[in-house]
Amino acid sequence: MIPVNQPLLDGNEKKYLLECIDTGWISSEGPFIKRFEESFAAQVNRKFGIAVCNGSAALDVAVAALKLGPGDEVILPSFTIISCAASIVRMGAKPVVVDSDPETWNIDISKIENKITSKTKAIMVVHIYGLPVDMDPVLKLAEKHGLKIIEDAAEMHGQTYRGKPCGSFGEISAFSFYPNKHITTGEGGMVVTDDPDLAERCRSLRNLCFQPQRRFVHEELGWNMRMTNLQAALGIAQLERLSFFIDKKRKMGALYSDCLQNIEEIQLPCNQKDYAKSIYWVYGLVIKDFVPFDAQEAMARLAEKGIGTRPFFWPMHEQPVFHKMGLFQNEKLPVAERIARRGFYIPSGLALTEEQIKKTADAVKEIFCNSR
Ligand SMILES: *Cc1c(COP(=O)(O)O)cnc(C)c1O
């Protein structure tokens, strides 16, 4: 079986992990945490980095730090991971969803302004699968309407928008270091910001809102979302390799695109726009409408050939959990609905070999061409 993801851990990971064991520093108090926070923040041109236990926690902390809550609306794409909408709903704010762009699969920026009301407080921008959102028009809208920007850059380590690092836009940005991200700490996440007060709030929220003077007296509720020194050790080793990883991902994407370009049944990922070149967080395919089967069927056929796959995200406005809360009752977002049903991604991990890419591409060709 060719796995859908496998990370590369062949740099200094082992060395730094051994350092943790040898020194006894394994908790969140260890010295790698500060080093990882500072070097990661510097890498994305931010003043502050606050390491947390995963990317979903990073979003929870970001939304809480901005004090979004009951009565507030936050605009986000429907086509994303549940963590985005969950962070908004958990704070008591209302998620307002927007359809996707059929070419890039990112939020359709032409449909944002219609969703802005007097209650809108923020836009959660989510860069999907490898190409960033076209930020300039979104930043302009935010300025015009006085909205905050929360940037979910979980799939964008090392990516830039018009030469500026993803993770450097808006008030606050969130990253994940799950094993399928461009750098991994096993589980892990990071919030980055330039605002010292926001940074302090994030630090407090991740640490149960303990107070420096009277530790066990709390003015606010936080969480224990701390990252361990072990995770930060991995993070530093991975960060050292980031430019190699991005280069490798781009080459993998180019090889896939080359091998798959003549299959008329599928839409390939957008390679580039004038503001960025894809870093192929995952290599996604969307089956065109004239094909008589959907992503589920294609994934089953590929599994029979030993190819691991994953479905695309399922849109937020079609989530049973949100319907039960009375959210998104009559929402219809045709692009998100279509790509959720007809989209899936093929093996995209950093450990993937050229041979595995070619074998995967051949299998994809077979399942479509054999049913012509
Ligand atoms: C992976 C991911 C997250 C969540 O990160 P976890 O570390 O898995 O909690 C959030 N947003 C996006 C866009 C992601 O891809």
C-alpha cells in the first residue's frame, strides 16, 4: 500500500530528542520551546510565536484571544476543516460561510462582501491545499469594514503571498504541525502575531490563565494547550529543513501534474497564480461532472490497487453537528458541495518516492481510462 502520508524525519530530529532525554527536559518548561517559538515566528516575519498542542487549539486560542463571542459574526470558507468553525462556535460567536472558488478551492473572495453585516467582526482566511488565498482584496475588505483577520496557515509553512510569508497577514495566524503538514512535531501548533497584548493573552489562555502573582487564582478560563519540549525539539529539526521540504513538495506536485495532465476526466490542482506557486500540501483531484462515478467510488477503486487516498473536506454548511445547533439551515454553496463529493487527494507525504508517484499516477489513469 502506498500511504496517503508519511513524514520525513531524517534531519536532526533524533539528536534533539536525545538531548531532551539526556537533560530530563521533556515538559513544556524545556528550552526548545522558546527556541522553536522564536525561530518559527521569525521565519514568518512575526514578532511573537506561542506554541500549543495542535493546530485546532491554535485556532481556539486565536479566536478567544480576539475576544470574539456572542453577538459576533465571523466569515470563513465552508470548505475547510471543522476546527475553523468549531473555534468560532465554541466561543459563542456565529460562523458565516462562503462558497469556494472552483479553480483554487479557496474561499471565493467575490462572495465575501455580501455576507458582511453590522455584526461581522472578523474574517477567518483559510489557505487550502497549497495555494494561498488572494490576500490583497481580502485585506482591503477588512480595512473598509473594520474587520479583524484570523489567518489559518496550517497548510502553508514556507509559502508566500506576493513574496510575503503566509502566517504574516492580519491580527493573528495559526499553524498546525500534524504529521501531514510541511513540518511536523507529531501533534502541535503555533499562534503567531505582532501584537504584544494578543501574544500575552494567547500565552495565558494556553496555560489555564494561571496568574504570575497568584498562580491558582483565575480571572478567566483558559485551557492546558501547552506544547512539550519533545515536540519543540522535533519542530526545530524540521524547521531547519523547511526550504528543502518545500522544494521537494513542488517537485512532487510538478511530477504528478506531468503524469496526470492528459486525463480529461479530472481537474488537477491549480499550479500557480500571479501571487504564488502551489506548495501542494496535498495533491487533490476533482472528478469532472460527466464522469458517472464520484470520489468515493474512485477512492475504493484506488484502494484495490494499493493506493491510499483521503476525501476532500466536507463543507461546514452540510455538517450534521451544526444543523443540530440550528446553523446553516438553508445554505446552498454549489462549488463546495460539488468538490466535497467529487474531490479526493492522492499520496502526498514528504517521504513519497518518484517511483511511488509514477505508480500512483498509473493507477489513477487506469481507473478513469478503463471506464471510458
Ligand atoms: C490540519 C489543519 C488544522 C488543524 O490542525 P490539527 O493540528 O490537526 O489540529 C486546521 N486548519 C487547517 C486548514 C488544517 O489543514
